[in-house]
Amino acid sequence: ALVTAVVAAMVLAGCSTYEGATRSNEYTSAANPAAVYCVQQGGELDTVTENGERVTYCLLSENERVEQWEYYRKNHKEDAES
């Protein structure tokens, strides 16, 4: 019953439509790879609404902010030997 309640709460939280900016440096195993990579590299996630769409940036320093997927594609290299 507790597991069901936790899952239900997670589903409802995922459906929220909060329009403000949020920042997080935590992630779960179900997070997208770009977000995980950003945090693993010491970055911080910054999700904002731009032109009615949610965009997540990887904040690498006070002066460097890159869209998370752009940062991931540019810097993450798959281990070719695995």
C-alpha cells in the first residue's frame, strides 16, 4: 500500500504544470541522460519556460549556460569498447 501511494504521488507530481523556474542538482535513475551527464560533470540544472516551452539548461559556471541536450551531444562520448 505504501509503494502504491508513493507511485501515485510521483505520477501526480510529474503531471504538475508549474510555470516558474526550478533548479536541481539531484536526479533519479529514471532521469534523462543529458540531465544526469550535466550533474555528473559538476553542472546544475536550470529549467525555464521560453516561448511557452520548458527548456532545461546545464549551468556550468556563472558565465556558462548550455541547453542540456546540446551539452550532452557535444561532450558525451559513448564508450566504443563496451
